[in-house]
Amino acid sequence: MARIIQKYGGSSVATLDLIKNVAKRAIAAKNEGHEVVVVLSAMKGETDRLIGLAKALHNSPSPREMDNLLATGEQTSVALFALACQALGEKVKSFCGWQAGIKTDEDHGRARITDINPSRLKTELAKGRIAVVAGFQGIDRLGDLTTLGRGGSDTTAVALAVALKADTCEIYTDVDGIYTTDPHVCDKARKMDRISYEEMLELASLGAKVMEIRSVELAMNYSVAIHVRHAHSLSSGTLICEEDADMEKTPVRGVTHSVNEARITLLKVPDQPGVAARILSLISKAGIVVDMIIQNKSVSHDSNGQETHLTDFSFTVPLVDYGKTMELMQATGQEIGAEKILGDDNIAKVSIVGVGMRNHAGVATLMFQALAKEGINLSMISTSEIKISCVIEKKYAELAVRALHDAFKLDQSA
Amino acid sequence: MARIIQKYGGSSVATLDLIKNVAKRAIAAKNEGHEVVVVLSAMKGETDRLIGLAKALHNSPSPREMDNLLATGEQTSVALFALACQALGEKVKSFCGWQAGIKTDEDHGRARITDINPSRLKTELAKGRIAVVAGFQGIDRLGDLTTLGRGGSDTTAVALAVALKADTCEIYTDVDGIYTTDPHVCDKARKMDRISYEEMLELASLGAKVMEIRSVELAMNYSVAIHVRHAHSLSSGTLICEEDADMEKTPVRGVTHSVNEARITLLKVPDQPGVAARILSLISKAGIVVDMIIQNKSVSHDSNGQETHLTDFSFTVPLVDYGKTMELMQATGQEIGAEKILGDDNIAKVSIVGVGMRNHAGVATLMFQALAKEGINLSMISTSEIKISCVIEKKYAELAVRALHDAFKLDQSA
């Protein structure tokens, strides 16, 4: 007997028929002798419907009231799911996040789980019931409802897996698993059987949408294996787990791209201590998250032959914050002494990821060569231990993905 | 400064525009210097929509899961109402029933409030906020969500008025107040300024739909005055309160009718001790509530001149239970010794109500004369201290209401 957490996303419970289908899947696991806890998202479209109602009343709705409103979405899902199970003769009880003992901080709309008291769920499991828990939500110390932000149901599932010492945490979604790259972009994309937490984190940060970063971090911290599977197929999915020797043999395991960023360059800023900090603190104060940062020194000489150290300072921000960031820079660029401020929202970021990169030389070279062969120019490069990202012209994004997928032979199983 | 409970029903919050309207109303009361607690029903149609989803999954859904599902309706209302208030610059917080401290027994779907801990609401009122509470719902000792049954939001409002020692409990609805009779049946129907708890209870029991019986009982037990008003008009409404001398001067204050009952008669049952009890216990065991009961003794003589005491035994049951009751009676009537079993689902009950009836003779006579004058036959009569009900042929129901309204001059203010 194993203890299993099964999380079904919004598209897997989008209709009553789909709810019936996934109810059967949970019951099948129970009938195999397992203890089953089901975590659900709101039915697809419901959260957006509720946000629409709120926005029609208030253009900047209070996060506390939004959480009260949005929490109804998952509550509806779990009650309907429980009824579907009961119609199939199964013993089951549904729970809101707070009833399942999920405590969070008070950061409405993006709360973090601080503690879980799973005693009620344990009682129900011991009675032979399936416990169905509303994902995405919890309760703060004031007794107010909170939500964990988009993708929060994954976090709920992993956190419950930790609290209940579950044997496995299954994340059911509308894709077969984690792919070497986006199959819509590259038809040679291959589903991976296993991927390490670190690789998944990089892929998720870099644009892969299957898993939320927070839930992967949580799983990594507590060594909970996440099994990503298709909700309505029996294919074997992808296991997100500790890295192993096989993974390390392969230098690159995934390619990802994002077109949701913009680049801003301050030309010829005086190269003095604290300039970069001044620029970046201004941006972070506005609540904008900077991704890549690059600084290039140059030296200029004035008519008297006086030497001045200058620097070109570039960074990327989310595309939605591009306009606001440009305004900020234009307002302060002069004060900082920048000669010119350039903006470019016509960029893409292409990245390769793999834990094996640590042990393989020449990965960057191969990447740059593959892109150069397609005539693709690199305007920024950023690296970490297990990834390399390049900023390129947006129109080349998909070509670059395919070129890198081929260059690193990702269509071939490791 | 007064402490005011305002309850708005589903039709008063049916759309976002209506929610904005009633939000303004609550804010107006606050701006007059009062402490305001708002209790809301689900948006009109929402509860039925949720019931429809549940029924599509399970033909007899578990009451516990239904409560989890239905509780989302009021939760949505209160969050949207709070956002509407905030858009108007008002300080406000919304609460689920359990957050407002409303504790109930475990009778899902028709739970009774057992206790209220209003400390959270008091805190918010003290901070100058409007507190918006989801009606119709609470929490049981297991921590499960419960609902109070249809009309439960009225009960929530009155119970909060008691717990918070409110000065007034305003029930906003889609009518102007309590009428002497149904204005759709009798165009001379007159809105009453005041009505006693007892009269309201009788009217509600007898078919008037404005107020739920339980909430009126609760208000009576704790002497909380209920002010029934139109949500979208400034008319003065009706006060439900202790009876006073003015009310007692008038023998009859309201006329009501119901066509939701059926009559069953067991002819010539042997008149032995315990027969009535046997018949009625059989019915109550089936969960059917008997309303009127009438027994008529007769004596028959057999061919040997032997005298037998017999009785005709009639009672009424809700129309929805008519078929089931007839089956029960047919299955056991013979055993009991009934000669014949008659059923009639073509009946109406017409009633007159008034606390003044206690002190006025001849009220029944005037009622029967008024009906006789219209050629209406009475098949059953039942009386209490402050009401007289008659069962008549269904087709005469509305005519009877108008005749009685005229006979007792209810169009004239007391």
C-alpha cells in the first residue's frame, strides 16, 4: 500500500464528464490498495470568470477580497469531484484548503504555505476514504482565506505530499509529461522519462509551462518525486527527481524559449561605483523583476585627450513592464549620465539546460555555432551552472529552438 | 449611533449593477453614523445552477458535499459586494459564515445555528469597517461547512442581530413589505406598517413567502424587530415586532392561501384507541408532515342490529407527498379496517390571521358566511388562537381570498 497524492489541473476538471473521468482514475488507484489524496484546481475558465466579475466592480481589487472570491473556484471543483466519486459508490470527503490544515502567510494572492496540519486528512484516509482537497488556497493566522497564486495547486499537492509523507505525488495535466522542448515548436521534441529538479527549475524559469517553479523547489527541498502525467491517457509521464548518473552523461537535456521579455540598454554610462545599483534599485522599487544583466566597459577620450571610463549597461525585464521601465529610465537616465537609452521589445531568449553541462566542455561553443550556422545573432548571453541563455531577434526564436534541438541530438534518448 | 444588520436576498444581488446599488445603500447607513453588518444570499439563480451541476453527477447528492458546493454561492456574493464597496471608497471586509463565528449542528442542508462567536465582526466594526457576512451557512463541530436550508440567510441575519445586540435587523427583498394578502391575487391588498411575530409566523406557515418561519421564530424569541423593506426603493416597509394594542383592535389582519396540499380520507375506520396514532406514525416515519387532521365519528348498525362506532379520518399532506401517502394508506388501510380510502389533490387552503381574533367573537361566522355567499363549500376547517383555515376546492382559491379580504375590510388601515 502506498500513499498517493494526485493533482488534477483545471483542464482535467473542465467539465462534468472530465470530472467523472478523473474520479474513476482516483478510484482505480484506491482499488489497487493505495491511500489517495486528490488535489484539484478550479474548473478551466472559472478563475478567469471570477476575475472578470471582480474587475467589472473594481479596477484594482483588494487581494484579500479576491482571495475570498477565487477560493470558491476550487471549492466547487472538490465538491463536484466528491459527488462524482460517490455516484461511483466510493467513500470520499471534500475539503477546502483551510479544512485540510493548510496554513499560509498573509500575502494575499501569492501566499506561501507556512505549515500544514494534516490530521483531518489522516483521519479520513484511515477510514478508507479518498480525501479531496481544494488546491491553490489556505488560511492565514487571522483566519482569512489566502490563495497561492497561479499554479498554486501544484504547490498544494507537493506540500501535502511532504506533510503526509506520501510515496508519490502525481501531477495530472493536459500533456504527456516534460518534453525536451515545446512540441508545438519542434516536432522532434521527445518526452523525457526522468528529469532532475534543477533542470526542471531552469526549464520552468525559462518558459516551460508545465510545472510551477515553487512546487518544484518544494519537492526538491523535501526530495519528493513528482510524477507528471496526462490526466486522460495511461502513458507513463515524466518523473521529476534527484539527478542520476544517466542524466549527467548528457550535456544538454532541454531547450526552451521565451518571447515575454524586453531589453533596455543605457549607452555610455559613467563607470562609477554604485551606478548599476542605482539603476536596478529604481526598477525593483517599482516592483519590476530584472532577469539578465550585462555590462560592457569602454573608454572614451574627450577633445583634451582626457580619458573617461564608460559602460554600456543592458538588462531584460518582463515584456509587460517594458513601457513602465522605459519611462523610469528616461526620467533618470540623464541624471545618471547615460548618453542614450535604447529599448527593444522585439527579442526572444533561447536557453539550453542540462545537469551534465557541469562535466562537459564545449557546450557553449556548440550552442553558438549552431545559432551562427542559421545566421542568428546573439545580443546577450547569460549562463549558470546548468544552463546557457541567449537573447536573439524574436523572429528567429523557433528556428533557434529547432537548431539547438538538432545540434544536441535531443530527439535521441540518452 | 445604531448597530444595523442589513440582509439582501438573492434577487437584490442578482447582477453586478444591483450589487453596486445595495452597496450604496449599506454605505449610506454607515455614513449616517451607524455600524453596519451586511448579510447576503447567493446571486439569484446561482444556488439552482450549483444544484443542477450536482444533480447531473449524482441523483441523490450527499448533503455534506452539497453544503460544500452551495456555500460558494454566498461566498461569491460577499466578496463581490466588498469589492463594490471598496470601489466606492468604503472600508469593508467580507466573511464566510464560519469566519463570522456562526456555529451549527451537523444536520447538513438544514442545519440549525447553535452558537455565534461575533468577536471577529465586532473587531471589524470597531475599526470602522462594514462587515459583509455570507448568509445561509455555518460550520459544525467537526469543522465541516453546513447550510441552513432555503431562506437561511434571513436566519443568519436575525441570529447576528441577536449575537451583536443590534438595534435593528433590516431584511431587504424584492417586495415593499408584508401585505394583507398576495397582491397578485387581490389588487386591494394593502402593505402593513406593522405586524406581530405571531401573525407573521402564521402567515409564513400558511403560504406567505416573504419571510422564513425560523427567522421569525428566532426574532420573536429574542425580541429582535425585523424591518422588511424593498432593496431598491425607499418605501418604509413593514416592521415585524411585538403585538400592540392597535393590532389587537382589528380581528383579522391578513388572508393567505396555499394550493400545495392534498387531502386523504379514510372512510369508516373502526373507532378504537390508537387507530389515529397508527395512521399518523406510519406517515411520519415516511418523513411526511401532516398538516390538518379531522376526525368525524359515526355509528353503524349491522344486519343483527349490532352497533359499531366508526370514524371518518381526514388529513392533509404536502402535495409533493400525495402519491407516496396514498400508496402507504392503500397498503395499510385494509389492515386498519378502513372501508374506503379517498384522495383529493384538487384542494386549496384559505386562511385568515390576526392577533385580535382572540378578543373578537364571530370571526369564524363572518368567514364562513363570506365564503358561502360565493358558493364555496368547506371540506375541512382548522383553527388556532389567531387563525382560521378552511380547505376548499382549488378553483375557488383566489375568489375566496378576495371575498375574505373584502369581508374583513383589509383594504382599510386599522
